[in-house]
Amino acid sequence: MIITRLAKFLYGILGVLYLVVGIGAMLIPTGWLPPTLVGDFLTDEMSTPAGEHLVQEFGTVVLAVGLIFLWRATQSAWSAGFHWAMTFYFSLDALIHWIGPDGPIGSWPRGAINSVPFALMLLLGLLQARSFRRQESPSAV
């Protein structure tokens, strides 16, 4: 039971985080965010109309992921399918932060930070699976 509560809490945190990132990515190309907040996020290659459009499209996808996480945080039943699908997503997200188009990125902080959601989801999923196995197995008396 406590693992399900932890999962809901994690889903809520990830939902809010992804909402903020998604909204930010959608607004960056519009110039509506203060320059001090944006910094030099858009490189010269991304400052083209096509690059800015891709940043906004990324924002819509991340926003949708955030909304799905928030929705799952409100559901009472555990969904192993959802949890493992999102764990797989986070594994891919972590992988692209360790290995990019030009090979290993070499940024330990970037790789480590982007591996945290995957590690948390993996740990929670394994704990939940273990909990279900204990509930289903006959108790030895």
C-alpha cells in the first residue's frame, strides 16, 4: 500500500515537472519568457523558424506526458502497464543523455541527472512487483 502511495507521489512530482518544462518549451520561441530565464537556450541552429517549431512541438509532447502523470496520480488502481511503459520511456531518455548523435556525451552530471527518473521508476516498479508477489503467495504458517 505504501509503495502505491509513493508511486502516486512520484507521478505527481513528475507530472508537475513535465508540465513546467513543457509550457516553458512552448513559450521559449515566442519571446514571452524573460531573457534572464531563457538565457542562451536557443542556439544559432535552433533559432530558425523550423528549429523553434521543433522546440515547441517537444513542449507539447512533454506537456502531454505531464498531464498523463498527473492523471495517473489521481487513479486508485496501480497500472503495471503504465508504470513499465513510462519506465521504458525514462530509460530511453537517460540513454540519449549518455550517448548522443556524436557518441558518448561525456557529461557525467547531465547523464546522472537524467537517469534519476529512470532509477526511481525502476526501483518503484520492482518494489511494487515484489509486493504483489507477496500478496498472491500463500502464507507459510
